[in-house]
Amino acid sequence: MLFRKHRLRGALPDVLGGLACGLIGSWVMSKAQAKVISKVGSAKTKEREDAAASEPATLKAVKAVTEPLGVSLTEDQLSKGGWVVHYLYGAAWGALYAALSRRLKLKPALAGGAFGALLWLVSDEVLVPALGFAKKPTAYPASVHLKSLATHVVYGAATAEAQRFLRARLDA
């Protein structure tokens, strides 16, 4: 078997594996958000969240690319494009995690959650609003930030665990 004869080490296998692990982390994140995290909170909390809600950032990103090109998408195409953005973004961050984790010798259990929290801070609280894909962070109630933080910690933990599993097989 190829993996047994030749150890796959270095940046390229880490990045490629990290892309796959980021996809896994994104999928786990989406499931956790939909099935558990979004349901947390009282009716009053959910009312505040709904009042502050706007079009998802992923859909705004799709529009930012397609509209200047004169491409008109149906609602279904826009929705699918949003999922593509979500998964590509998660894959890219997964590749970064994989590259960093080997070089910094990070332990998956703690590092994944910390990476997810850092990703939340950099993306949700800084980049996404700066790009105009979301309102300023102060426009949302604290519960929105906490739920988003929780989903990103789940992403980080799932990505790190997938990376640990994959790396153990490739390094064996």
C-alpha cells in the first residue's frame, strides 16, 4: 500500500489533508448549528436574534462575485452557492490549521477548539463585517455572538480531530 511504503510528510500532504479535514469540520459545524446550537435560548432571546438577523454572509459573498459579472441566480442557485462558499471557506481554514498544527506541534483536543475560537474572532467579528457581508458586531445581541463562537469551536474541534486521525494514518 502506498501509505505504508512511503511516508507522506511535508506541507503539500498537510495542506491537502487539511482541505479535506476543513470540509469535515464545516459539515459537523453545520449539523451542530442546525440541530443543537440554534435551538438554545428562550423565546425572547430568539426574538432578539431574529430582529437583528440579515441575509447570510455566504449569500452576500456569492452576490458580490456574480452580480458584477451580470450573472443572475435563482434562489436555489444562490442557496447552493452559499453552501459552496461555506465549505470552501472551511476547507481553506482547515488547510491553514493542518499546516500550523504540525509545525507548532499542537495537541488536537485543545488546539482545535482554540483555533475555532480564533477563526470566529477573525472571521465573524472582523473580516465578514469589514467586507460588508454582515452588520457591525454591535448590531447583534450577545446570544448571536455566543452561538457563533460555539459553532466555530465545534468546527475547530472537528477539523482538529479529523486532522489527527488522518495524520496518524499518513505518518504510520
